[in-house]
Amino acid sequence: MQERINYYVQQVMDASVGTKGEGAYLLDLKIKGPASRRKIELLFDTDTGIRIDQCAYLSRRLRERLEADEELMGVLGEDFELLVSSPGLGEPILMARQYSRHLNRLLQLTYTGDAGEPIELKGRLLEVSLADERGGRIVIMPEKNKKGGRQTKVESITLYLDQVTRAVPEAEL
């Protein structure tokens, strides 16, 4: 069922060139609940951040495709819920491609250190390079310690994306 829905999602995205849905890519697909109350949750994004009208467009096109497949409708049930949304503030980055749109923003990161230990870091994303032998890298400027006392000089940190286990964009006021 998931493969079939994924197939329809890809069809909708391929047919979206030149429309409101252009540039969208799928981040996550979840199917939840029993057949009587099936819920399909799709998370989309774009390189500039997806808009509500794009989510609505993708939702309508996808619902049309799903409802046209009688066999799939037998599995989903007539009253399935389709939820198409964007990653909200505080949602973790799921794909390397998402880093570029968070340039110059604060990130809360967890990464694997040289000794294999998890390290947490909060800092500003300064640079993203996705064309790298290890699948990409990012440069982070850690936040300075806001406590009083003597401040040490803070230097940027380069991390390969395969070291990063979790990255969450932070809200800035």
C-alpha cells in the first residue's frame, strides 16, 4: 500500500512542473490507523519552504489519484483522511537538501564525535556543501557562552552530514 501511494505521489510531483506544486519534494509518508479510520500523512518541502497553497494543490491532485484506484480504495477505505503538510518550526531536518534553506539560522545539533560519543551543539549554519565525497558537509558557528566571565574565542566547526544524527532549526526572536 505504501509503495502504491508513493507511486501516486511521484506521479503528482512529476505532473506538477509549471504548476503550484512545482519544486516540491516528499520528506515523509506515514500510513496510520485501521482500515475504518485510515490516515495518510505526507510531509512535503521545497528548497525555499513550501507554502499552504502548494500543500492544498498537492493534496487535491493526490486525492484524485488515490480515489481513482478502486483496488487501493478497497484497502484504504472510503473515509480515509489525507493530511498534506510542511515541516513546522522545531521539526528535525530529514534530508540533506533541507540544510540549504536554513543557511544563517540557528540549529540544535546532535552529532557523533571522533570517539563515537554523541555531542550536542547549538549554532548558526554558515555553509552547506552537498557535493562532497561523504554526502555533504556543513559549517556551524557555535553560540557564544552567554554567562558572564571571560569569553573564549569560538571557531566554526565543520561536520560531515554522516556525523549529524539530528538537526533541528531553532526559532529566533
